[in-house]
Amino acid sequence: TVDSDRTVADVIGKVLDHAEIGGRKVRPLRPWSDPDLPLLRIVARGEFVTNGFRSRDVAQHLGDPLPTNPDERRKFMAKLSRRLRLLRAHGVIAKIEGTHRYRVTKAGRTLLTATLAALDASITKLKQCA
């Protein structure tokens, strides 16, 4: 968990704009809906805190079984790589040098905590905070 006095709007505001990675522009992150929310929930899992995660680890938690056909599997993993690149562009995750692993950044941990806490809070609880 993360403690911060910043508002949820302040934390999430940066990812709601286009970002750039490797000279290429990527779309804004949509932390409230598909397809970004399930991916954010997966990378926020506690089991990935110590050693990070691989794209294969994320693929296993997406819910659908991995395709057995090599062509379909390659397309599936390519799509997942693009989604991970989106998270990298927005600073949610970072590549661990010399490995095929990613880790959640400090800014990413704050974003994940704010997003998931806001989504999981009841309206009554949110009104008490105001």
C-alpha cells in the first residue's frame, strides 16, 4: 500500500493524456475500464512485488487459456506486449535490466493503489472522506 495526501484526480491525471515511448506516441491509459483495468489488477498482485513479472506470468492471469495454435499464441503475446508497452510509456511499470521481467514503479504503485481503492470503495465511504 501507499500513503499519499494527493487526490486521486492528481495521481491519475497524468495517465489520461497521450504518452511517448521510443519516439512513438501511445494512447491514454483507461484505468477505469477494459482492457486496461484487468491488466492493472494483475500487475498490482502482491506475488509480483519481490521478483517482478514476465509477460508469460501476466498471460496466465488474464483469465482466458493461452492459445495452443502457434500463430494464435504469437498474436496473443504480441498484443500483450503492446499493452505492457502502454504501461511502460505511462511509467506504471519499468523493465528490469538484463532480464525479461518488469517491475511496478513507485509512481505505478501510487496509481494502482489510488485506482483500485477508488473502484473498491463504496459511495458511503467516499462521501465520508469528502
